[in-house]
Amino acid sequence: MGVFSGVFSGPLRVLGLAAALAGAVAGSRAEAQEGPSAGEKVRLWDVPQVDRLPDDEFGRLVRYGRSVLVATPAHIGPAAPDAAQRYAGNNLACADCHLDAGLKKFGLPLVAASADYPAYSTRSGEVASLVDRLNSCMTRSMNGRPMPADARPMQALVAYLTVLATNIPRDAKISGGGAGAMPELPRAADPARGMAIYARECAECHRPDGLGVRHNPVDASFGYAVPPLWGPDSFNDGAGLARLGNMANFVHNNMPNGTSWVMPQLTPDEAWDVGAFVLSQPRPKRAGTAKDFPDLLLKPIDAAYGPYADGFTEAQHKYGPYAPIRAAIARLKAEKGSVPNPND
């Protein structure tokens, strides 16, 4: 871990941070034994132990980044003590979705996030940096506003994610990444069926009204013991988990709480249906989603808002079945190559 000691001296600067992190990570990779190369799937996650980083400026920054991820409302939530740092618009924590501080397989892990960026974003039509990607979460999952690149919480998140990816080759794919990829249903997912599953499997923790359980009913900056799944303090309709494929796979591999992908508790059908029920409930609306995805043929098939290039309804994009949409998109790609978003 000595490679990270003494990285910073004096005030932190964004460019200095990026350069220092790049050098530190490059040095660590050079010293490591030969591992997977770019393009290979990384099956063994060799993640540094954050608590063993030195007690220097960089080590403290990384640990602060983990705290921002796990206790987000306390640092940047709408009730955070420092009003200037209130970037999030809800009291969710990043770790409510990125489980175990971003370290759980199929729990939307973050161990490769730093290695994945910069990367082209089909949603924006531009190359996105890691800061851009984090701000996408800020404005969608956190229903808030962008955080400046030189804000200390942003620097801390970047530092934490960079350390997690120390031994991940650039652009490598990790085993257990994302939320999973179980088979799609040949039918539309059914919110009515999902309602009964929710009542049986989810309501005890997330509450029948879906509004979750706060750590402290008086002080919202303590966040949630159990996060809300819908309602005013949940993620907005432009978030990644507002897409049924992500929600259903996340539920299948992680819910009820304590479940892992090794032994799921719900069948795939149950996960699709309960995911459809959750996403049928009210949540904040994000302005400007109609301008997402400049090329409509690159828009995810389960994005639950228009416009679309394929002629299918918003309801079918939201709940499926998805096979006919996939076939139409493939045909349009072969015929036209791309379809510009008329709102872009």
C-alpha cells in the first residue's frame, strides 16, 4: 500500500489529483504480478483494503470517499449540515444501490468504474469522464444537481473508485458486474402480479407504502436503514434503476436483503413482475429526458420514456415483451444505421 503514501502535499487540485492517481495506479499495476489483460474478464477482484491505506492526505481522502458513498445524506444530502454541499436532491445513499460500498457481485459493483472511464456515453452522445458519470448519478439516482469536479466530496469519490480499480485493466470487464442478466420474459412483466409478491416479500422491510425506513425520523441527514423504492425521496424516472431490466436483475440477485446471486430467493418471473410493480409507482420526474440518446437506435429497449425509433409503445418499452423491440431495432440498424433524436 506504500504506493499511495505521500501522494499529495498542499491544497488539492483536480488535475493534480487525476495525475497523482494515474501515476499511483500505474505504479501499482506495474509492480503487480501478471494478471488479466484488457478485454479479458476479471474473475478475481484484487481490491486494496481501504482501511490499510496510510494515514496521510490521500488515505484520508479515499476513506472520506467511501464515507460519502455509504453515508451520502450526511455529506451531500438535502439536509447535510453544510448547505453549500447539498448536491443530492434525496436522502438515498449511493450504497443503497451500489451494495457493500460498491463491492458486491451483481449488486451494481464499482470496482471497475474508474477503469471504464473516460468512455463514450450513448445517453449524451459525448465522451464522458468519471466525474461526468458520477454527476449523471447525482442528477438521476440522487435526483439532485451536478457536483463540481473540484468539490471535495467529488474528489473523494474519484479517489475511492480509483483505488478500487487499482488492479483492474483499463476497459476490462469484471465477473459479477452490473446487476446480472437473467433471461427476459416472453410476455410483458405484470405489475398486478408484482403487487402480491411485493406484499409477501418486500413490504416488511420497505414498508407497504414503499417509502422505506429512516435511520432517524427527525434528522433526514442520517439517511435510510431501508431505502424508499418510490415516492418523493426515491430515484427519478431517468435513473438506471428506473429501467426494468436493471431493477428486475437487481431484485433477483440481491433481494430480499441478504440474498446473493449464488442462491436467489425469487424466481426470474417473480423478479420481473415485482420490479414492474415497483416501477409502476410514482417517483420524481427528471426534466429533459426526451433529449437523452441522440441516436435513438442506441437507446436501451427498456428506457421507459420516449421518443423511440421503433414504433412500439411506451408501455411495451417499460414492461416488455422485449424480443419484438430487439428485432425491430436490429432491422432499423441494418437499414438506416442510426436514427437522430428529433429533440436533440
